[in-house]
Amino acid sequence: MQLDQYFVRLTSLALFNKVENLVQQSLRGDWIIRIQYGEWTSTDEYRWQQWKSPFFALKDASALNEDILACRMCFPLHPIRLYAEKVRPESRFIYTIYMPNEQDAPKPQTEEAPPVQPVVAASYQQAQA
């Protein structure tokens, strides 16, 4: 089936294993974990948007991996990352899941301004009677 092949190309088992290891070794307990996808802005940088609800106090990464796959399916050409934070002690951790090639990344459509017509200044002399 074509959809199954697309799933395999989209993410690999190795990625899910890395996320599972990351959760088991570092992000269990009182970490807040968000899946974020990037939208390209006109200032040549990504604006990160949260995907669905954040995860808190994970015991394993199965639900996290499912949401990563769902996010990747909805935004196949956008970068995806995990943004984890802990309140006490205050800590932040960012892990890139997927970063598209520069030619694959969606760029915002910018409208070209119409060409500016040059202003011609003319002076007229009044007719004398």
C-alpha cells in the first residue's frame, strides 16, 4: 500500500528508538515536552509553533512518538523539534527531530511591489498677455 511506504520514508525506527532512549535517560519525571514545527518567516528564520498538547511526566515515549509521526504527516516539509523544559531547577532542552534541506523548505510567498513610476517635474511659465 502506498500510504505504508510513505510512513516508512517519513520517519524511521531509528528515530523512534532515539526518542525512546532520550525519554528514558533524560526526560522522565517532571519535564514538560512539546513537539514543535517551524514555519518559515519573511525574516529568513523559523517561527516555532506547538503541535497539540504538551506532555508531562512521561514514563515512556510511545505517545510522544505517535504525535511526532502525526505532526510529521501534517507538515512533511517543515522542521520538527522537541522542546523540553523543567521548572525546578530551571532547564531547557531542544532536540531536532527533522530539518528539511534548504531547497525543500517552504518559503513564504512574497508579493512583489509594482514598479514605481518615475516622477517627472515640469515647470510651466504663465502666458503673458
